[in-house]
Amino acid sequence: QVQLVESGGGLVQPGGSLRLSCAASGRLFSSYVMGWYRQAPGKQREFVAQIFSNNNTAYAESVKGRFTISRDNAKNTVSLQMNSLKPEDTAVYYCVPYDGFRYYWGQGTQVTVSS
């Protein structure tokens, strides 16, 4: 079982930045694929970004060039730096580790982009 603690959400104006962080339990953290997903009101959950154990990354087209995912295996954390935020980025963001067998979902953190 992987325990997750997400933080860093909040209210930001369009064009602003936020940094989300996720602390995960588990001695095998460095082997996990760590992902961020989001769910906007009235919409399905969607993939945002992921980072593999070799630090390769993948991004949704909608956030490419604006968001950066990173990990610190020494601290068992993954972060999502979000720049040039748009109102359509408003959603609950979830940290999602994958250990090769299953996905684990955190409680989510709210990001609201509004003037």
C-alpha cells in the first residue's frame, strides 16, 4: 500500500504559476512510475504528466511546454511545476504512482485559475 500526501494547490490568476508536490510512502518509490492526473468539474479524469524511474517524462499535449514534472527519489517526492496557467487548467489534481501492478490515487489538490 502506498500512502500519498499532496500539497501546493490554490487560487492563481491566469498566467501565474503553481508548484504541486506529492510525498509517497514505500521503499520502492524510485521504481514507481509517478503520474499526475486531473479532473475538471463535469469532465472525466485526464492524464497530465508522468515520470519514469529513469527520469524520462511524458506530457499531455495541452500542458506541454508549460508544465514540468520532476522527482526526488531521496525524499520520495514528485512535483509538478505549472507555469502560464490558464482557466482551463482548473481542476483537482491527483498524484498517481504505478508500482507495476496497480495505480494508487491520492486525495487530490484543488487548482483554480481565475481572475
